[in-house]
Amino acid sequence: MLLTLLRLTLLACAAASTDIHFGFVATDNSAAIELMAPLEIALDLINNSSSILPGYQLNFVPWLSECDRTTSLNRFLDVVLEQCNGSSGGPTILGVLGCGCTEADLPVAEIVHRWNIPQISYAGESAVMKEGRRFPNYFLLHSLENTGRALQALMSEFGWTRLAVITDNSTRFIEAGRAIYSVLADQNITQNHTIVGPGNIQESLDLLSDDYRIFFLNTYSESSRDIVCYAIEQNLEFPRYVWIINGWYGNDWWVTTGTTRCSNDAIAQFLQDSRVLILRPYPPSEISNDPIVGGITRAEYYTLYRDAQRSGGARFIPEHSLIYDSVWTLALALNSTLANQNPASNSCASGLPLEDFTYGSASLGRELRDAVSRTNFNGASGDVMFDENGIRRQMYMFVEQYRNGAGLTVEIGRVDLRVSSGVFNFTYAANENSTTVYPGVTPMDGTPVKVITSFELWTVGLCYTLAVIGFIFTFVCFLFNIIFRKRRIVRLTSPNLNYFILLGALFVYGTIFIFLIRTTSPQVYRIRCYVQTWALTLGFMLAFGAVIAKLYRVIHIFKNPSPNRTTMKDWKLMIIIFLFVCYGLLLLLVRLMVPQFRVEPFLAVNRDNPSGLNELGIVENYCSWRCLGGDPVAYYYQIIYYFGIMLVLVLALVFAFQTRKVKIEVLNDSKWIAAIVYCSVPVTIVFSVLTFVLASWVHLSGTIFCVGLFALSTIFLGFVFVPKMVAFAKDPKGENIFSKSRTISAHSTNGTHGTNGRRPTLDTTLDISLKVNGNTETEVL
């Protein structure tokens, strides 16, 4: 019945005119009624023009696609096969307009070129239609992705990453919402798409999470009015919330004479106070001033459309200007084929009159397709021209804002759409910037704010004090070692090896300063992580390497003691230290050589400060940078690293345990060296575990870490130098060191020593002086 009614709307032909037709596709019955107003305005202007298609009357053949792939294809085939089968039931169509639904357009677009006619869709998703060879006769007037691209540019400009899209329960808006989603998903923007319908707007919006503060209304103007009323009631306004609407509503879209939940004045005030943004495909000045195709201005077109829409009782729709321009695109292309017509035969350049066109007329079909591809005019929706893929070349999307009085808008900038993909940029208009758009404060998108914290001053002050004390202590020990290195009591402690312990202590104390660098920059923190790890590792290896070398010397001398056994020279022990340093460098280089092991700082929750709400009601989470790395594989490196350190600690314990039987009453440095190991190993383990477990408490774990480093270095220096300082104070010349013989008790590990197969205990009285190259004093530790 609807199709019969639509056919009755065909414009009457003059007696001397010939009817030509195109197919007009709507998604459903209600859409067909809504699309009639702009369609009839365009046809009336075309058929009453003496310069457009002279001698012809342009009419249309309607059908419904139901936005379904199979239905759309079947209806198209029904129309074109009527002529192919020799049936007189329907006219030949010279093109297809519609249907504003990509799902229904796609199957027709794939085959329409086989019937040598163009297909012009007023709206659709361009992403799936860009294969020119697959869709050679398909032309798209409005890419639904353009709205998503404009939104992406705005989101990027203001640093927003979350968007709530409220969509009307209608095919046209659901498809537009899908296009928006696809564009924004590529930019990693979190989205919440809510479908609303008559009677359930409030219920649907009540379910929206408070995590979203940026809203785009992808709805009819009536629904947008209800949503704005809801926002007024719930105080969802600037600066806590941002509202963005489409620019096709009209200047007074919220005005109504009916009874509603909020007044016209209240809505107008809300639009101003909340600084609502508007997305338009053309600047507002062009609405009234710019002449368009058809010999009228845009303002005149809007008046014609408004009158036709209201008189027909149809809803105001977003595609009205696109329908108008689609009809003109086909009409101008048909008219172009007549430019070189033969006056005698009223035929096209191909030699075939339009009324004699059949679906096998390949020459006229190519001519018509090429004419559409050359389209270039200023229409109701802006400039109309197509690229090589048949997609309209839209230059900009203009952004306005309600400001400076009820219902008044200001153009704040535009989005450049001339790139086909990637990141789209927003450019401010003259005298506009972020502070004029949102004075005082830029609204936030609801994403919890990560407040990057560093060490508090009291933590820095305490730990810096410890580090300075450590440096001073190291300097005192260094002076003691270098000034009194030739004194007997110092010379017997291997002063050359002591320098390595001092250097290692300096590295560890210095790590405290590096660790406490206060920065919120990830780049600076990445450098800090590397430098800290290298300084600590090298300091650890130098100090432990020297201690283990000293222990090895004691074991070498006293394991199987004899009067003629010689000690080891320092250069040999330095090789041991060098090997430990190389071992540490190997652990460090593994991280640099394996990309997945490299440091990638990440933000972790700082539990020293509880989460709260800022002045805009956004959750604030306090975070601090951590060094563990962004790739989960980086945790394997931590295991490798700590396992490597544990091997050194175990080796030190084994060597310290081996010297437990050595007893020299006056010069027994072995017990102090062993004490270093016995104390530093548990300190290293305990403080490492505490630092790891309490890592979320930044100030606490940082203090523990720094205190641990201070304790570790101080243990090394204290046990090496303090006993010698005390002994030196009592006996500066070392005259009492060799005053009498001492007992050296040691177990032989050689099971073949002794008699009768017994493992003997050797208690031998030796002079403490060991004979080395004729010298009676040598370094034994």
C-alpha cells in the first residue's frame, strides 16, 4: 500500500516531456515518509528548470530495503529484471539513490555496475566501500565515519579518552553509532554506547557509569531535548560534564509548544552554561548566505524543507540535505550526458536517447558513471565532489559552541578531514583557544586521575643525611688507609684490597642519592633506573669481591699450614675482584641485550596516599614510578638477577665458614672479614624482601631501601677499618704484634695426611711471621 502511495507522489509530466526514472531506496516505511520532503523539493526544482534535463521529467521508483542484505538485493533485482524479462510492469531506472544503510547498500553496490547504472548513497560507512574496483559504480555522499573523526579530533585536543555515545533506537543512528565506534576504537578511546528509545531515556541514562563525563547525542532532536532535561535535573553540567550534539538539528531545535519536563528557557540556559559543542559539516554563516544548487540559497532550502516537513507531519531528520544533494548529483550527471546530444535525435554523446537506455547500454552507462565521478557543486550539505573511490571529498567538520546569549553559537574551530585515515587534527578559529572554549578549567572525561608522587622531603632529608654520613665515613677510612698504609698494623691488612672495598662503599652510598632523585618524567626515571642498578651492582661486586679475595687468602695460608707456605700477592687477588666485577657486568648487560628485559617504567599505586576526589569529582589515584619493566617477560630478568646475586652471597658464606678454625689472637682479621659476610648477607636479604613486599608504600619502602644500603656499606667499612683504628690507637708502631708466638689451629682437608690413615688435627706452634722472599712481614688479609 505504501509503495502505491509513493508512486502517486510522482510529479506530473508535461505533454511534451519524457519520463525517466531512478530507483529510490528507503530503509523502512517511516524513513520513506521522512525522506519525501527533501526528495520532492529537489525534483520540483529540477523538473521546473529549463536548463536541467530539458524535455525530460525525472521521477523515481521506490522500494524498501529494511536495512537487510538479502531483502535489499532481492528488491533491486525485482526492479531491474522486470525490463530484462520483457515485462511492461516497470520502467527502466537510470540510477539508484539510497538507502543510507551500509548493510543494504553493499550487496547492490557489488553488482550495480553490471546493469550499467550508478548507485548514489546519501550516507554509509566509507571504510567498507573504499575498494574502487569492487564498487566501480558506487558513490557515497556522506561518510558516517566523519562524525567519529571529528569526535576523535576533539578528544585528542582536550586530552579525553572516554566517551559516552547516546544513540536513538533507529537504524540510521545505530549505524552511525557503529561507524563512530570503529573510528574511535582505532584510537584506543574507551566508549560506552547506550541505546535509548521513547519512554526509557531516564532509565537508560540512570545506568550510565559515573566514569563517563563526555557525552555525544546521536539522536533525534526530540530525544536530545529529553536528554538535556534529564541533565538539567541531575546537574550534569559544565565544568564536570561535556555535551556534544549534531549540527543538523536547526537553530531552535529545543523549542516546543507542548508540555515537557523542562522549559525552553531552561534548555537555552543550560546550553549556554554548559558550553555545549556542535558538529556541523559546513560553517554557520553558509546556512543563510551561500547560494546552492537549484538556484536558491541554503536559507531558502531550509525554509522549504521546514514547511514541507511540518505540513507533512514528518520528523525532522539529519539526512534531509543529503537527500536533496543526492537527487541533484544524479540529475546533473544525466544532464551532463546531454551536453553533446544530437539535436535531431535528442540522444546523448553515445548516440542513445536517455529514454531508450537499457541495462545493456554499456557506453551510456560508462558515460553516466564518469559524469557522476566529475560532480562538483555547492549543495545544501556543502560542496559535493568525489574522490577516486567514489567517496565524497569533505574538507572540514566545523565545531561551534553555544555562547554569548540564548541560542547563539560561536565557531571555535574545524577538523581537517582531508586525510583518509589516522589521526585527525582540530584547528582553532581566530581568537579562539582552549581557555576561551573552557575558561578556568578544562572538563575531564571521568578517567581516574593518576597523581604522580615522588619522595617526600622528610624521606629525602633522612636518607640524604645517612648518605652524607656514609661519604664522610668513607673519606675518613680512605685517609686512614692511605696515610698509615706503611704502618705494620695497616700493612698486614692488605691496604690495596681495602681500596676496592672503599670504592664499592662509595658506589653503594651514591646509589642512595640516585634512588632519591625526585622526578615525574618517565624518560628521566628510566635513566635513573639504569644508573641506580649499575651503581649498586658494581659497588656490591667490588666490596664482596674484595672480601671474598681476603677470605680466599686466609684459606690458602691456613688450610694446610706449614712453615714454608707462602701467601698470595695482591695482584692475584685483584684478578679475583676483576672476575666478580665482570660477573656483575654480565648480569647488567643481559638486560641491555634482550629487548624484553629492558627497563620500561610503569606507574604503580602509592598506598602512602589514599585515593580521593578532586574538585571536578574525578577519582584521584596516587601513583609512583617503578622500574620493573613494561613487558611481563622483564620479571624473568629479576629472577635471573637476584639468583646471580644470591650465588655471590652463598660463595661468601662458604668461604667465611672455611675460616672458622683460624685463630690468631692479636692479628685475627679473618674473624672480622667473616663477620662482614655473616652480617651483610642477612641484611641484604631482609632489606631486599622488605623493599619488594612494601613497594606499594613508596616512602616506607624507599626509606627501608636507603637504610639497608647505608647499613650494608657501613658494615663493610666498620668491620674492616674500625678494629684497625682501635688497634692502631693502642699500638701505633705495632710493636706488640710479634712479641710472642701464637697458636694456629686448623684442620687439614687432605685425608692422606697423618699416619695410620687417620685425619689428624694439626696444632703447631709457629712464629706469626711467614717467610716470603726473605721478608718477615707480609699481608695475610
